[in-house]
Amino acid sequence: MNRIIKIGMDVHSSNYTLCDMEPVIGAEDRVFANIQVTPDYKNILMFIENLKHKLGAKDTYDIECGYEAGCLGYSLYNQLTSAGVKCVILAPTTMLTQQGQRIKTDSRDALMIAQCLSYGGYHAVYIPTEDDDSVKEYLRMRDDHKQALKKVKQQINAFCLRHGYQYEGTKWTIAHIKWLKKLELSSMYQETLNEYMASYDEQTAKIERFDARIEEIASQARYSEKVKKLECFLGIQTHTALSLIVETGDFKRFAKGNIYAAYLGLAPGEFSSAEKINRLGITKAGNSHLRKLLVEASGGICKGAIGHKSKVLKQRQQGNSAETIAYADKANTRLRSKYYRLIRHGKKRNVAVAAIARELACFVWGMMTDNIGVTVE
């Protein structure tokens, strides 16, 4: 007899809570154990062996483990699959949870995960290759330093304002930086500003070095062709293109472009009942990092004249096929036209940019799946 066992795991850096359940059609599910162990995958393997021993060796078992995406990343998944145990990572925003739940414990969470595994109430997280994951970590590390640079800039601006110095022109240009370095303050104030400027110079140099390395990675054979295609779109340059490629993985796992947009949380939500229809903003479910990059890219699209191609964009498009360039040009014209139309009809800028980001995601899907003749809806 083949028995199906689902093991829900509520995992933290300090402990794992394991709940094993056997789904029974037409009857109450059997829950055999709900225990807490130290954070070591070998304890999970021991738990499985003890379960098999308790249930009897005469049966065969189809065992599957699962845990929510979180702080452990893919490490536990890789350890269990290397040991021959089936494992999935559940996307938290897709899990069917109990409505009106007022008590939350690790044991209840583990049971809920086991129930999701049993009845399909979840979407599994895509597991990237080790190469793609290592590139993703590098790109996100670069973005962390970019945030640190932004923070330093804010601190320098605030410091100057507190002491009566305010630059009238555009900030963080060459002229602004020269102005900052020429400020003459009393000894301790000057030392403080010098330390801030040293941090600024250090972070700027790091980001320049990271960007040069990202260009090298993007020129590798497994990425170069895809990156060049995505760079044909307005607002998408090497960093964004490479992030889309390594974090999405196989674009063909999405049947349509709007499904890919929904995966990124760019699809509009709805809360309707009976005759009352209530449209919501974007769901913000799924990959928040890619969603942010596409929204930033859309901000770049929503500027300039419709149909205008800058020298930089023409240079990025060189080397691609005529069909690829024509598809990207159609997308650029359509997206920019749609933005201005939405603004004319009274939509707020952020709403219009989010709408453009959703459609841009659809065009990206079309480009990466060679559906460049498909009309985006």
C-alpha cells in the first residue's frame, strides 16, 4: 500500500517545527506528530525515518516536505533534495490560510503548511540554478550599497541644511560636489562633513566597481543575448535586464504575459460582492525586487516625446534582429502613449506608472519567450 505523507515545516533560524499529516478523502486527516527540533536538516531526516518505523515497514510512502519562503532561502531545500527527500518552497502570498484566525503559533503554522501541501492551496517558489542564484545575490548586494549611498546623500543634505548651507542648483552633480568640498566650517563641523564626504566617495567608488563587474557578467554567453534583447526597451539597462533574467529563470513557465505580471504583483486587485464592484491597486504579491525594478524602469519610459529614440537607446539596440527592434519600438511607443493618455484622463502619476509597469512586464515576457508577434492585452 502506497501512503501519501505531507510534512509541513515552520522554519526559523533557531528551530524547526514539523507536522506530518496523511490526507484522507471523505474523512478526517490523520496528524501523526507535531514537534519542534533544532535547526539541522538531519533532524528532519531522522523524523522521517522514525515516522516510517512507527507506521510500519510493510507500506511504501510518498513523502513530501514543504516550508514557506523566508530567511533560509534555498539552503534547506537543497539539503533535503540532495538527501533524496521531495521538498517544495511555498510562496506565502499564494497560500490558502484560515480566515479569522486569532491564534498564531509555530505548531499551527506547520499544520497549515501540511494542509496546503495536501490540497494544493499554494504556488511553489521557482528554484534557480546555483549560477543564477549567485548572480542574483551579487545584484542585490549592489542594490544594498545603492541604498546606503542614498542614505549618505540624505545625511549630507540634512547636515548642510541644519547649519545654514543650501545649494540652489541640481544636487549631486559635479558642481554640487565641488560646492560641498569647498565649504568652510569650524573645526569639528568640518571634520564631520569630511567624514560624510569620505563615505560618499567610498560608496560611489564601490558602486562603479560593482556596475563594471555586472557588465562583465552580462556579457557571458549564457546571458548576453537575452540582456541585449531586454535592453531594447526604454528604461531597461544591464542591471535591470540581468535581474529579470536570473530571478525569473524560465519565462516559458508562464503561459501568458499577464500571468507573469501577476506573478510580480503588478496585476490589479478586486474586492467585489454581489452587485458592488470595488477595484483595488496592484496586489504587490510575488517578487517585490523585480516589481520595484520594473516600476523604476517605467518611470524612465514616462518621459520624453512619443516615438523619440535617443542615441543611447539606438546604441543599445544595435546587434539585435529587425524583428526584435520592431517589437521593442512598438512597446516603447505604446507604453509612452498610454501613460500620457492616462494622465490626460486624470489618473495620478503613480497609478499610471504602475499600469505601465504591468504592461512592460507583459512585453518582457513576450520578448523572452519569442512571442514577439503577440498583442499584449
